[in-house]
Amino acid sequence: MTTSGFTVPTIDIGPYLAPGAGASTSADCRTVAEALDRACRDVGFVQIVGHGMDPDALTGLASALDEFFALPLEVKKRYRRDPGANRGYSPPKSESLSMSLGIPSANRMNDFYEAFVIGTEAADVVGEDLPESSYAANNWPDAAPGFEPAVRAYFTRAQELARTLMTAFTDALGLPTGYFDPMIDHSIEALKMNNYALPEGEIELAGDLTGMGAHTDFGILTILWADRVPGLQVLGSDGVWHDVQPEEGALLINLGDAMARWTNDRWMSTIHRVDPPVADGRIIRRRSAAFFFDGNHDAVIETLPGMLAEGEQGYPPITVAENIAAKIAGFRSGVAPEGDLRETARVLAAGQPGGVSG
């Protein structure tokens, strides 16, 4: 996947799907780990093939999104999220993701997507007393009876894939086998399903209309399924926004803030956004589903061994839950996160909120 010299690498992670696979025993896994390290250093995004995701789970997910988002708005609003929980429905223009970096949108208008979020519940994790704030109960929509079973099926497979990727990441960083296990054994996990709610067809776009504002993801990694239509843009190291679409059968993977902090930005939590999906001057429909693998709520994010050069300053320690809470407060309530965010500086340097489109 290449745009104006910008490349999101494609990596076949199939070697890691074998039981007990790892770079210590497999030359093929070593090759994958090395490719992942390069991609995470240079881009922060990668598309994976050979991921073993059941095609029926992907088809079921797409059908579930269609079933729910086709409901009348007044019905969907019955499942509107509780202000204190990251679960349920968010109507169009109710969130502004660029505020997770403390940056108001260029047109002072919230993002045009609508979304539904489900995630790991406290009751799902045996033997742990977990806070509802991070592991809230789901609000399944009974008005869309096929939604819950299809979404649960995909969610389970995404959980499995995330842990496979963590094994590969551990190898790529040269860490001991199982290094991250104590930090992810009751991981916060959420699936945010998005529908870009502008009407399809002819429309004249006025100003800097935003599908989803510029942001980084908050946790360790994100697994993204998306329609193969325009919209997603990634901010390259050249300060230019580049269009990104998944190849047929591929899933997009990007790193979040936790991994960037752990590696002191050796690996990149890359800034991205979604512009209104337009082709040949027409609004087209775009769906996506982002599975966020964030780590344990009480895991401390601090620089990994060997990631600091002599005299170099790392990020201050913060827990996974504290980092997520600060970012969520930004995009849902408009309260800018405290502290000096390096990713905010990168967006501003590129002329954000508008940015330069690639």
C-alpha cells in the first residue's frame, strides 16, 4: 500500500499462528518479528495477512453493523452510552476525537460519525475485582437481534489475534518470552463500530468537514476492519496526510500511546483521521470496526529496558486507565488532557486541524 512514497507494509503473520510459535524457535517467526520492528519504527501502521480470522466472523460483523445502523435514529438513541461508561451508542456529532490531543476541530464542529461500543465486562474476567469504569457492562441493542451474536463472535477472534500479535511484538522488541503477560491478563478491550453518517449521493462539502478528527489511539494496539473506500488518512513523518485503504482480505494494525510510551517513541503511535468518504464528488458509505487492546487497567506504562539512551528523558509513568481516562475526557467532554503531549506537537507542526492532504 503506497501513496506518494508513503508505504504501509504488508506482513504475513501466519508463522505465529502455530501453537508455541516464536522467534526463539522459528526462523520464519524471526523474519516476521524483524519486519514488524521496521514497520513499527518507520510507520506505526501495518496491514497483516495470514491472520487466520474466520471469514464468516468478518461477514457477520459487517452484517451486524448494517442491521444496527439502519435502525431509525430515535431507536438507536435508546442505547445511548452512559456518560461514565465507554459502552453503547454515540449519535453523529456527539464526539470530537481531535480533542483527545487538546486540539479543537478546524470548523468547531464535532465529528460526523456515529458509533456503537462494546467491550470486556468485569464479569468476564474470573478471579479479578475490576472497576466498572474500565470494564463496564454492555448495552446490547435488542432492536437488532442479530447484532450481539455476530459481534461477540468477531470480538472473541479479535481477542485471540491481539494476543498473537503481542507474542510477535515481544520478539520484535527483543524482550523475554511472556514479558507483557502480567500487563495484559485482564486487558481492557473495546470494539468501536463506526458508521459515517453523511447521506450518500451528491453533496457539496463546505469547509473542513470531519468524519473523525486527528487522533492517536490510547492503548497498546488496534485491529481495524474497514470498508475498502477512501477516508482513512495517516500522518507521515513528512508531515503530510496520506490516504490508506486495506488490501483485500487484510486487517490494518496500528500502535497506540501505551506502546509508544513503553518504547519511548522507538515505535510510533501514529496520528490518523478520517475524512468524509468521497469518490468522484459523491459521498459514499464507509463502515469500520476498531478493536482496541489497551492492557490491564492497573498496568504501569513506563519505559521498557534498553529504550533510553544515556541522558535521554522518557515519558513519566502512568497507568493504562489514567491514560485512557485523560484522552476520553478530551474527545467526549472537550477537556484537553493535561501535560505536554508529543503527538499534539506533531499534529500542530503539520498544520492541523486541517493538515496537508496527501
